[in-house]
Amino acid sequence: MKWESLGSEPCSLARTVAVIGDRWTLLLLRDCFLGVRRFEDFQSRLGISRTLIADRLKGLVGEGVLRKVAYQDNPARYDYRLTEKGLDLQPVILAMVHWGDLHYAGQDGPPLLHRHRGCGCDFHPVQTCSECGEVVTARDVETRPGPNWETVMGMP
Amino acid sequence: MKWESLGSEPCSLARTVAVIGDRWTLLLLRDCFLGVRRFEDFQSRLGISRTLIADRLKGLVGEGVLRKVAYQDNPARYDYRLTEKGLDLQPVILAMVHWGDLHYAGQDGPPLLHRHRGCGCDFHPVQTCSECGEVVTARDVETRPGPNWETVMGMP
């Protein structure tokens, strides 16, 4: 399956998956949120080929999730930085980290702690409702067709 | 890369990615949260081979994200249902849907609406701090080594 084929899929989840639903892309994005910016650093952390790294970075730049910023001329060298659209992915990454912490961290506890600058505490993300502010769990949610439903593949 | 190789990775994000960081797995999980339970229904919705579906379902059952429940004998037929561990993935899926809605929904609006049973309103998920309850955005978060840090690959 090519990116393009899912990029034209009307379902929002499928579109997100087309952009970031690849394990190397997700690991690259984790590193972006940890402050990694340079090609060589991504490569040394992930330990995969330059071709794989270059392909994923190109895709993320093409989608406007990362932007290239020159930090050197002759030869040209670039940082890869999260755009605002990329920063909007932080709740996705943090929710994934939290699920891993919940179910796989073991006795030693989580490898990384996240501190909320606002209150100064180590925290984990809690999903709340944009309308009433209450905590939302899976059983609190009903899904129904929206205005763009016709173009989505129907329920069985 | 095999599941096993990342399953031994100490980073929580890498472990989550090893379990769900595959586009077909993510699309299967979306369908689980929409109430799809049967092999044939997953297959007709995703339009991919039985082998691919069977492989992803087996992986999710093996990780305890889904459980098989017999609904017929002779021949045996099974539903695939989310476990509690699987339901814990809902914030991940909903965060991904919301990012797709934000950046790809277009003029027609989102294809699916999510209603919060608690207040009765259509909502989108908002990430908040487990300690103070305030909204948390990407710039509000500092990441630092936790008690299990030594085993995580270091920062460059």
C-alpha cells in the first residue's frame, strides 16, 4: 500500500495512519519530541539504514509535520523541526507512551518521566471532554455518522 | 524487524509501537472501537487478504488487546472483542482521529462524530494533566529520565 492510496481515504483515522502509522515514523516522531533534530542523530538512535530514515523524514516534511532548517552551508546541513501541525501530534505520542507505561513498564517503573511545566508535577495524560471538561473513558463514547459520512465506508 | 525484537525494547513508546504501530493493526483497532467483531467484517471493511487480517488479529490476541469469544460451534466461529487493556487504547485511537479531523477533514467536516455520554455533547478529546487537571499542550511538557532510564538508549 502506498501513502497516496490511504491519503485519499476519507476516514480521519486512516489519513492519520497514512502519515504516521509506520513504526519507524512513530519512533522518529518520539525522538523529535525528545529534541532530536539531526539526520545522524536519528540514525544512530534508531540504528536503521540512511535510506529508511531519509524516506520517513521526506514523508514527514512533505506532509508538513516537520520542516527543514539549514544550520550550515557548504555542504548544506539541515535540522528537522516539528511544525505546529507536528506539535499537534504530541497527544498521540504521549497517549502511546502512557499505554506502554501502563502495560509494559514493569517493576522498575517508566523509563521516561513527563513533567507538566504548569504545575511542576510528573504527570500522565488524561483524556477529557472538550465540552464539559470531565474525564472520558472508552465506555463514555458513542460514535455516529458526521456530515461527511456518505463518503466513509459503511458499517457492516 | 520482528515484533519480538522491539518487544524487548525498554522504551514504552517502542513497546506500544511494537504492538500497534502498523497501519493495518491501527485500522483494525479503529473498527473494533466502532463495534466490528467478526473476521469477515474486518476483511470486507479493510479489503485486504485473510492472511494479513489473521496475522494482525493473532498478534492482538497474543498481546491481550483482543480476546476470542466463540459465538458458534460446528464449525467454531469467534468474535474478537477488546479487553480492558484494549479499551485502554481508546485515547490513542481518538487522539489520532482528532489529528486527522484537525488537519485533513476539509470543508465537509469530520466523517465521524464522537458523543460524550456524560454530557450528551459531540466532543473532541483534550489532553489534561493527571495532577492538576489543566490542559496540557506540547510546549507544556518536559521529559526527563525516570527510574528505569539506564536501560533506555541514551540521548545523543
